Amino acid sequence: MGVLGFTVKRFDTFFHIKNKFRRQISCVYTQNRGLSSDYTNNDSILPVLIVGAGPVGLVLSVLLTKLGVKCAVLERSTTFSKHPQAHFINNRSMEVFRKLDGLAEEIQRSQPPVELWRKFIYCTSLTGSVIGSVDHMQTQDFDHISSPVSVAHFSQYKLNALLIKQLEAIGFTICGHEGLNHRHLAEREILMGHSCISAEPNNNFINVTTSSVKEGKHIENQIPCRFLVGADGAGSTVRNLVGIEMRGEKDIQKLVSVHFLSRELGQYLMYEKPGMLFFIFNPGAIGVLVAHDLKQGEFILQMPFYPPQQKFEDFTSETCKGLIFKLVGRELADINVVDIKPWVMHAEVAEKYLACDNRIILAGDAAHRFPPAGGFGMNTGIQDAHNLAWKLAAIIKGIAPVSILPTYEMERRPIAIFNTDLSIQNFQAAMAVPAALGLDPATANSVHQVINNTVGSILPSTIQKTLLDGIFSLGRAQLSDFVLNENNPLGSSRLAKVRRIFEEGKSLQLQFPAEDLGFRYREGALVPEIDSEGAPVKPEPPTGRRREYIPSADPGSRLPHMNVKLLSEVKKEVIISTLDLISGDKLEFLLIIAPIDSSYRLALTVLKVANEHNISVKVCVMWPNGSVNGDARTNTSLAPWENYVDVVEVRQPSNSSSWWDICKMTHRGAILVRPDDHIAWRVKSAVVGDIRVEMKRVFSTILGL
Ligand SMILES: Cc1cc2nc3c(=O)[nH]c(=O)nc-3n(C[C@H](O)[C@H](O)[C@H](O)COP(=O)(O)OP(=O)(O)OC[C@H]3O[C@@H](n4cnc5c(N)ncnc54)[C@H](O)[C@@H]3O)c2cc1C
């Protein structure tokens, strides 16, 4: 978060690492240069190689494996990072996790209770006075009307550990050097300690070179793959290798992230002022504390810094402890500083997501990097993986041509651009409180720039640093009790301003239901609809404020959630979400219809056309609330096809709308849902004209046949 700064040195070492990669590749194909001839044997070519075992690479590998696609992961680090970064998992990501063998449930069980993280707290010190607090959870966040699951607060490294557990359960092994001993990387392996350093496409495959260090020696290995996914984070090597540029705002702020443990602080906050984020403003220090887990006493402190006057090296463990004590308002006996890392905040999206005839693909932070305001980074990446997995599976299983892949970029890039704008707006909202307190972070950045541009080349760095520190401490003096109190006219007007920001919901927001569940693809692997004027519907511009989700069955939207009861289960009552009707383990479309003759006829045609194209489709017959029997009618109407499910609506007491009302359609309509829960096509009432011709057009459009 952007707040006034401190000290430190040699920032450049960390942020301007030279591109040490040997060359940027072009997409001119080579013959199988220097590769053993068995690489031309398809069995030794991995269908998908994922670079990066961060949350995005790991989620993608689980999704692909569940869909029956052989893949492996390459990871530069020798161990998994324990530095907590992301911690807010949004609703849509939790829905994706619900289909990963109990992952969502495990996160819910393991995360801290919501009472401990629902608030953001603004204070002068952690043990001092509270300027204000904002509760980010509302009743509807728990009522499960919009979604079968709620958002979660769970550290990224703990999520990665659960994903690894999932991968191991489906047959993955984690290996290092022993893993590639004169053999090819096999499917279901995570190869640690190996960096991707080049990727050369030829006619048959992409030859990926990895570099690792064994007993002090650099070793290179070759891994041939059909598709290469760069899920290798914000500084993506894969992106650099294919020469894809980032577009947007670079270097918005440089920060230091201090990972520390203190049960003493955790216990204190748990009982005195529980919260997820603490914005601390005092004359000695300013920072944002992220309480990853109060019970365990696990925290991250984020502080801005201003190189070259301030240097990263100055943030020693001891300095950080001192700063933490100032922010806490007292010393902590059990503090343990685990790790200190610099990072740079950008707001950028890759100019394209695909390269080399769609065979090299970017996902996650490799494709977009946002300010972490609103927690869109990891969540957007997880949804990239969800969008990409079924498309790769469709290609590898021969159901769709490679030309379906541009729909990945068409769908996901606009979402990343939108989320970038939303994160910037939310970041600016975060700045409103310090600005109201007399600490405009924009001023801090300007002061820093003025020093760099004027005295930067004349004065010795120690004097520049003293100058900057002096100006910053003058700024922080605004936060002294002397100024910031109700009896001081300036302090009281500033505090009133801050209160207004909270009351009007104009401070940093945590939740964005309209964008979280309501994001919609406008074009791509779907049959778009046009509005009454014949123009494509435009998304509402981001506001940086919480807006509620409105269910929609427009093509490109996520299928609305409603609880339904399985009619086939006569002995026990089985209630599931409409989202559960879409299989996570099978590449299958879902057609939802009402039990009426014209819709059964439509379903029969859909099943026949899909079968001709080798596409699996399940039919869901949605019976109105109160129906008790349906199977016999569906069985006869759809014979000889058996891939169907009869369900009955379970209306919520607070929301008595029928399924078709929620979808703003008549019951004569039908909805075709993709394997990633997004609506590919729908007809609001009956299909006009030849159903077979229409359905052939629909599948051809969706899959790019
Ligand atoms: C302070 C902070 C707070 C955040 N909070 C949130 C939040 O609450 N919610 C949210 O959604 N997001 C948040 N984010 C963003 C989130 O952390 C990132 O979006 C997320 O880590 C992206 O995941 P990824 O898998 O794309 O990349 P990464 O997590 O960066 O993983 C990339 C992996 O690739 C490996 N790699 C890199 N280069 C190579 C190579 N050449 N060869 C092999 N392997 C390589 C790396 O070692 C790494 O393991 C936050 C970020 C920060 C900095």
C-alpha cells in the first residue's frame, strides 16, 4: 500500500536484474537441432509443460490432470516459498476450488474464523488509538444465495501446500536433480530447481531448455513439449523469451515486505482489535500490516521505500524490528523476522497472451500484474487457468482445433485490463485516508522525484538520504497526538474527513461481488448476443466501490448458482448447486432445459450434433419447485441418450424466484454451459428455424471447428 517512506540501499540489484537469457526467440521454426531423434516420437513430447509452480501453475496442473491431459511443471526454486503474499481468495476462485476434491472445504476449515479478518483497521499504532475501522463482510456474503461458497482469507503459501497435496494425491511427484537423470521429464512431475532459459519452437514441438546447478556445476536439460505455459510470475522468463511487452503503468511504488512471527502480537490483536489489514500512521513510522493468521501470529508488514536514497540493504532484521515496535507501540518479546523482500507495484497487462502459433501461452502474473488492492492478482490468474484448461484439453483430445486458443486471450485479456483499472481505483481509494490525514503519498513520490531530478547528481547520497528522511519525518509529524486530536481544529477536521471516507465507502474495498462473480466474456468461445439496438453490450466501467452481483445468463457469464435437488435420488435428499452439474473431471458441456416437449426435442438434436463432433453433453432437466418425479418422462423423451440429470429447483425463502426468473428467461429457453461454468450459448425462448442447423452453427462457433 502506498504510504510515506523510510530508508535503505542497492535497490537496483533486485529490480533491474539484467535479462540474462541467451536470446529472445522468434517464431521461425527450426529443424530438431541437436535433439535426439526419439523426440520426434510423440510419446516423448509432453503435451503441456507449465513453467512456474506458483498458485497459477499448480492450479492449472490439477485442472489439466483431472481433464486427462498429461502435463508437468518446471520450477526455478529448489523449495516452495513460505513468504506469504496473496491471502484473499475471492468467491469465484473458491468455486473453482470446490471442484478440486474438497480443496475449498479444506481452505474453509483451515482459515482463521471470519470474525478475525472481516475488518480493516486504521490506527495510530497497534496498541494505540483507532482512527476508524471498516467491516467488509455483509450478511449476503454468507447466505449462499449468489454462490455455494464464500470468500476466504488463507495465505498463498498454505494454498500452494494444499495444491501440492492434491497433486500428489493424483499421482504427481516432486523431484530435483535425481528427477532428470538422462531421461525425459515425465508427466505428473514437478521438477524443482530448474529454470526455463530458452524455448525454441520447431515444426513438431517446442524445445525447452532448463538450467540447474548440481554440485556447483551448471547443467542444461532439454524438454520437448507441445504447449508451453508461462505461469512464471511477474518477471516471466517465458514472456521475455517470446518478446511480449507489458502495457500499462510501471513502477507505481517500491515496497519492502517483512514477514514476521509474534504470537504475543497475534494474541493481543485477536482479543483487542481483530482485523485483516491494519493501516498504521504514527510520527515514527507508517506501514500496512497484513494479519495472515492472528492465532499463529503470522504477519507481513508492507512499507514503501525510495531508492536510490533509501536502500533495500538498510532494511536489516534489526531495523525492521525497530520499525515494527514503533508501529505496534511497544516492544514484542517473541518477535521473529523470517524474511525481508523487496517488490515493485505495477499495473500492467501483456500486449498478448499467446505466441508461436498459439503454442506458447501466458497465465497469471506472467500475463498481468496489478496493485494488490482488492486481491485480484492471484484470483485473476486462477481464473486464467480455469479458462485455459478446458481449451487445452479440447485440443489435445482432438475435439477443438488449436485455433480455439485465441479465445483464451480474447476472453481473459479484457478481464485483466478491467481488473487492472479496478485495482488502481481501489489503490487510489486506499490513498484517500493518508491524504485526509495530511500525508498525501503523491506528495511523497513528487518530493522523491524532485530530489532525484535536482540534487540527485550533485549531492552525496548520504546527504540526499538525510534530506529525504527529514522531509518524510516532517510529513509524519502531522500524525502526532498534538496535531491529530479532536481538540486541535486541524486534527479534528482531518479526523472528520476520514470518518466521511469510511461512511461513504470510499476507502480501500475488499470485496467486489459484481466483478468477482459477475465478470463476463464478451467474445470468444461463445455465441454472443446483441442488445436491442444491435450493439454488443458494454461492461460497466470499474468504480473501485463494492457493487452487488446480479445473476445473468447472458452468453459469457458464469452460470448463476441455485440450489437444486436431484430427482434421481429418491431415498435421500441430495441438494447441490447448479454449478455442481458441470463436471470438473470430464470435458463436458451442460444443456439446461425445462421439461417441455419443445425443449426435449432441442436436447435430442443437441445430443446428436454433439455426438457427431465427439463432444460430450449432459442434459439437465430443471423441474419447477415442488416437482417430485421426472425421470420417467425424461427417460422416454431423451431415449436412447442417457447422459441426463433431472433436478428440481430449491427456492430460497428470501428469494422465491424460479430458475428461469433468475436467468431472466422463459422456461421455453435453454442454456448451454461450457466446462468452465461459463455460458456458451442460450436461447431465451424456443429456437427459430432448423434446430440441427442452428446447433451445428453453435458448436462450430464455440469450438472454432
Ligand atoms: C504483498 C502482496 C499481496 C498480495 N495479495 C493478494 C491477494 O490477497 N489476493 C490475490 O489474488 N493476489 C494477491 N497478490 C498477488 C499474488 O501474490 C500474485 O498474483 C500471485 O503470486 C501470482 O501467482 P503466479 O502463479 O502467477 O505467479 P508466482 O506466484 O509469482 O509464481 C511463479 C513461479 O514461477 C517460478 N519461476 C519464475 N521464473 C521461472 C523460470 N524461468 N523457470 C522456472 N520457474 C520460474 C517462480 O519461482 C515462482 O514459483 C499479492 C501480491 C503481493 C506482492
